Amino acid sequence: MNKLILRGRVLTFVEEPTSIDDQSAYNYFEDGAVLVEDGKIVDVGEYAAIAPVAADAKIVDHRPNLIMPGFIDTHLHFPQTQAIASYGAQLLEWLNTYIFVEEQKFSSTAHADFIAGRFMDELLRNGTTSAVAYCSVHRESVDAYFTAAEQRGMLMIGGKVMMDRNAPDALRDTPQSGYDDTKALIAKWHGRGRAHYAISPRFAITSTPRQMEMSQALVREHPECYVQTHLSENRDEIAFATSLYPSAKDYTDIYAGYCLLGEKMLLGHCIFLSDREISVLAETKSVAVFCPTSNLFLGSGLFDRDRFRSLGARISVATDVGGGTSFSMLETMSEAYKVLHVQGQRLSPFASYYMMTLGNARALGLEDRIGSLRTGGDADIVVLDSKAKPAMELRMRTATTLAEELFILQTMGDDRSVAEVYVAGKPMKSRIDTATPQVK
Ligand code: GUN
Ligand code: ZN
């Protein structure tokens, strides 16, 4: 028997909420059920309606917890798992002092395999079932990443970072080897099971014009792949990047000049863009990725969501581990709320949960597969406990609405609030490893 009914309070979005209590944006079933078969969602609705038509299904009773689509993280770095919380530096110094040292460890396939497994498990412990990550410059790190995802059945996006200057020798590829390795990895992984490849020139500072040309060729030859890079995160970075490409109008124009922008492009940070640059992102349908914990931790700046909105540009949200300080999308949205609040911008609880699920799925063009609980979609599901900590339980005693509960869960919750997580219909929590000793 492979039919499963998950019973609980079911919440899923169908649209982006346009106001704080926009009830047309979501479906909520107080005594709800998700019927799962062979890794897919067969039905979603009232338990009383679904149970009789699936009498042969195994029932897992998650009441009173909330059942939602698994969270999606649109930007993080798998080789930085053990470099989170590195003290005291802003972007360029932080990269040179900590990150470029840490990423060299991934020349060891044993180390890459070990961290890849722990990285996937950490995502799952936090309720994240799909993510877009940078691997290291080493080809084998991509094999480690997609193998670990495949072992768990996860829909993951990623790619080998390309970088051929302004980094230690041991982390530099060349325009040709970056191209060749990326081609080979796309052939090996893109479309295998649930894997998607992301062509990944790190940023303008670490790629020569020749490597940008090779990236352009890769994007032209593989329009099916994602593209990811970093844009306008820090003022020193912007000055350095634009000095390396003096004929570009601005930082965005560097990437535009190599035809890298488009609806598959994910641009991390985008903090200091001019209206012109945001308009170019809007015209090309590129996605600006808001990384609140990272932007605060690295002292980078504040993402101005409302300017992206008013100029019609697409956005998504992400942890950016290890510049980001948590794998938890709940903690990430708690910081997003604060980043926007301090600028006089509002982020409603419903808008937050939309962003972590359907919003991020739409940013990836994967909304027919992940990000919502819908018939025919993949059964990637998170079960959330709003009373997971004593202080949350106390606070929840005074909550009277779903919006209030969601906000408490986001503001006070973390991995402890994830009661269960399903990947393609399989419960994963009991399989998560936190005990394997370090492998070098
Ligand atoms: N810009 C280029 N590389 C990185 C990185 O690894 N992290 C962050 N936050 N910004 C970057
Ligand atoms: Zn990043």
C-alpha cells in the first residue's frame, strides 16, 4: 500500500496575497487532509471528504499541527556549511579571510560527500525541501551535492562555481576548464531525476571577461538551465566590479553585456541598484534574491522590496548560508520582516509564507511541481508546530487568528518547529543524520 493521508490543518497558497487578510490568496482546511500516492499529491481538502474515497490509505494524524508545502530556498552555498558565523568582516574581507579558505577543503571528495549529506539533512530539518545552491569550483563537489540530493529524493538546483581571478590559485578554474566542467556536469546531472543545473559564474569580480564570454556561451547552449550570480551586495564590491568592466554602464550592465539576464537568472542581494538597473531586471524577467540574514550579518545593507515592486521586477527570498546565519526559512522571514519594517515597509504573515513557498516556486518557474499543495504536484511537505518551545506555547495561548499564529511561528520558530518533513511523500525526519563524525 503506498497511499498516505496526512491529516492536520492544511494551508497552501494559490496567489500572492494583496492585503494583510486577503483570504482569496490561500486555501485553509481546519480539519484537512493531503492524499499522497507514489510521491505525488492526489487530493487536498477536508478530511471528511477525502478519507472515505481513500479508505485503503495509511493515515498519519498531524493534528493540531499545520501542513504546508515544503519551503524553498533560492540562494545558498553548500561549501559554506561550516563557515556560518565567521566573525567581524564585510563581504570582500569575509570572502578572503574565511570563505576562500573553507572552500579549498572541497578538493577532497570525502569532505565534499560528508558536507553534502549534512547540508541536505540540515535543509530538511528546517523544513526546506528544495534549494538553489552554489557548489565549490571543484567538479566533484557537484557530484557530491546531486548524489546527496538524489539519495534523499530532493528536487535541488545547483552548479559548480566558476571563478578564474581574484581568488587563491587552488580555487581558480580557467575560462576553458570552467566551460568544459560545466558542460560535462550539465550532461551528467541536468534532468536526472529531480536535479536541475545552475550555470554559476560567482560574480563579476572573480570572472574575467573571457570567463563571462564562456558563461554566455553556456547560457546560449543550455537555455534549459538556471543561471546564478551575485549583484550589488556591498559598496566596495560594486566599486571593484565596475572598475574591472569600465565600459559597462553599471554593475547590472556587466551581466547584461554578456546576455546573462533572463527569466532563469537568479541574482543574489541586489541592494544598491539604481532605478535603471531594476528596470533592466524587470524587462529581462530576472529575479532579485533577497537574503535578509546575510545582508544584516555581513553589514551589507537593506533590500528595498518596494522599489522592486513599483518597477515590476521579480523577487525571491533566500538564506544565503554561510553569509546567512540560519538554514531556517522561518528565521529568514523573521529577519526579512525586520529589514522591511525598519524601512517603513510591511510584510504580512500571509505574504511571508507565500514567499517561502509558492512565491519562490514561481521565481524558479517550478510552480506546477513544488511550492503548493495541489493535485498532481510533488508531495514535498512540511508539518509545523507553533508551540514547539515553551515560550511559543505560552504566546500561542493569546493568539486568536491564523495570521497571528503564522507570525508567532515565524518570529519565534526555527528547526524545532518542524515536526515532520516529507520528500516525494516519504517522511524524512527520522532519517536525518546529526551524528556522523567529520570526514576530511
Ligand atoms: N559574492 C560572491 N561570492 C559570495 C558569497 O559566497 N557569499 C556572498 N554573500 N556574497 C558573495
Ligand atoms: Zn551568495
